[in-house]
Amino acid sequence: AVVSTQSGYYGRGNNEEFTFSQFKNRGELLLKGQQVSDIVSKMEDSLMMLASLMSNRYNAPFKKNIQMWLTRLSTSTDIIENWVTVQNLWIYLEAVFVGGDIAKQLPKEAKRFQ
């Protein structure tokens, strides 16, 4: 069961690509939300499956590969989630700093968003 489950894992989800959407007139800068959610969801499903394999008492021959994939997927998921968080904060702050009183009070900081 471990062999078939693990070999099934290797053929899954290795070719995911992110697409970007337009941000104002600056070009394609934003990760598309629904697509990112779908990819992160697949990655979390794979992490749960790998955690299950890790707890299997017959995993000894595959333990290093399972640990490697757990680390890779966990790190990748964290990076994507941080990227989306920063992206959302940037959009919010850009709206705050581009116009209004804050841009006048903090001109140096407002230039970063132009």
C-alpha cells in the first residue's frame, strides 16, 4: 500500500502553473486568487497524505523521500501563502498611499507605491 500510494503521489500535481492578472496599468502582477486557492488546497491534501504515510509503520524504505516531500511541500505552501498575504497588504496600502492626505503627509513613503 505504501509503494502504490507513494508512486501515485509522484505523478500528481508536479506541473502546476500560476497565472497572473492585471493590476491597474502596471501589468500582470497579481496571482489569481481562485487558482492559488485550488493549488494550495491540492498541496495541503498531498501534505495530509504524506503525513499519513509518515505514520505508517511500513514506510522505512521510503522515509527519506516522504520527509523530503513533506519539507518541500510545506515550504512551498508557506511561501505561496506569504506571497498572497503580502500581495493583499500591498493592494490595501497602495490604495491608502496613492491619494488623499496620507500621500501628502508621507510623500517619501507614497512614492514607493507609484
